[in-house]
Amino acid sequence: MLHERILRFTLGIVFVWMGILIAQHGESYTALLASWVIEKLPIGVTVSHIIMGVGIFDIIIGLWLLFGVYPKTAATIAAVHLAAVLVVTSKDLQSVRIADIGLLGAAVSLALTKQTIYFED
């Protein structure tokens, strides 16, 4: 259906775009992490490593969504990732990023949709 393709495509663009921004300007995103996340990092793993990994992960998921590679799996992974982002970046109720809630809803909706395009799950 057209609306499913539009949702998949636009969510894919957001993930690729954010992944590129995170990979290019990772230092800007470290301030978003809650302090408890930074305290729990294993020895030898820096916040920069985590942020760069998130950027690359976002790009990969975005490309899967854009090209319809296992769209239900990609949308499910995107939803879990966005839920995790909400947890690790929310220091308090005022710091919750409303856009992430909207993206989470879009990813969940896409994950629950029967899709018949490209590579099937």
C-alpha cells in the first residue's frame, strides 16, 4: 500500500539523516546521554565509541527501510532502538524529546503493518 511505502521511506530518510549527523557531529550528542549511562560504560569503551556506533547503526537501519530490506524486521529494530534512545537520553520528564515519541509510534506502526514489497519477512 502506498501509505506503508511513504511511512517506510520517510522513516528511512530520518534514520539515514540522523545517522550521518551523529557520525559527523558526535560530540554534540554526548550531552544528551543521561549520566547513569556514561557511568555504566565498560572500561575501554568511550562515549565517542558509543555515539559513532549509534550513527552507523542509524544509517544501516535507515537504508534497510529505504530499500525495503526486511521491512518488518527493520521497523521492529528501529522501534526498539527509539525506545532505548528515549530511556538513555531522558534525564527527567522535561528532557523527553517529543519527536522521538512520534518516530517510535511510526516505527511500531510500520512493524505491525503487513508489507508486500521488496524483501519479505
